[in-house]
Amino acid sequence: MKYTAVIVAAGSGSRMGLGFNKVYYEAEGHTILERTMRVFLDDPDCAQIVVVTDAADYFAHISWRHPGRVMLAAGGKTRQQSVLNGLHASLCDTVFIHDGARPFLAAEQLADLRTAMETEEAACLMVPCKDTVQRVEDGYIAEALPRESLMAAQTPQAFRTDLIINCLEQAERDGYTGTDDCSAVLRYTDVRIKAVTGSYANIKITTPEDLKEFR
């Protein structure tokens, strides 16, 4: 099964305090974005990679070109708009949407997601919640949620391309912004999203402390 990987890397990096987009942070000769792209470049089933980012930043920091396989798309004002821009450049019937700042995706988890998408319309890498999650109202604990049924969503999140485009376009028309790409599918369709076991190592680099994992 061939698929397109849409790598969303259009952030400004303001929370990191770097003064530039965090995906271009470099350690040991490689940027975060290069590490993120590598697992897809090494996968022969990944027919196309669409990197949603500022083109000038990309060409200033990334030496890889891979004509015909890697292309760029402009970022939008929101992550959701950036994802749509990447989706509109996708050529395959199946798309894997991945965070540009999530460089520790393992080939094994990618293979498990591919296997799920051979029979499913949508699938998401997820890990069981380690901590008890409490619902809070007005500053006080209102309810302890059953941990055995709670999982934390990661990326890639995989979809039939026309399905996720239709959902995100409807979300844009409605002014709805989900917490992730799966949210739009859950809101606008009855499609069941397969939970595929991910890895706790597949973290998203969000804070300066996370950079220690990349060094």
C-alpha cells in the first residue's frame, strides 16, 4: 500500500524560545525535521512526502532534495489549515499526517500503522495513559476517569485521503478546530478510527526540556 506522508512543520517555535522554527534545531549534524523525515524516506511504501513549512527556511537548513518524492506546501494560520494545504498536494489515496517535531517514530510503529490501513479507513498511533486522569470543574476534581479505557493520541494519524480532506474542509466551513486530525473525523462521520499501539518514545518536542532527548 502506497501512501503520502504529510509532515506538518510550519510552527514559529515561540514556546521554545529559540527565535526560529524548532524543527530546524540541529544536534550532531541533523535537524529535528531531517530526523522526522528519515523514517519515511527509508520506507519504500511512502511514495510522497509533503513537508508543510516555510520554503526559505527549508532550503536554508535542509540539504536533501529527493526530486519527485519530497515537495513543500505553505503553512496556514492554524495547524488545521496547514494540514489541509499539505493534503491538497497529496497524490496517494492514503495519507499519514505526522508532526514535524516528532522525530522518534520507529519503523516498527510505522509498519503497524500501514498494516491497519490495509483494512481500515482511519487509524491512529496511541499509547495507554500512565497517570490517572481527573476531570476538573471550577478548580476542583469532579470525576476520576477510568484509566483502563484512556489512551493518548500520537502521530502519524492515517486516513483515506478523501475522507480527511472532506472532514477538514467541513470543519473550516463550520469554524470548528479539533484538538487533532482524528477529531474532525469523529465529528463529521461515523467512521471508526483504529487505535494502533504506539511507543512512549515517540514524543513531540514541545519544551526546551524535550531538546535533551534529541541531543
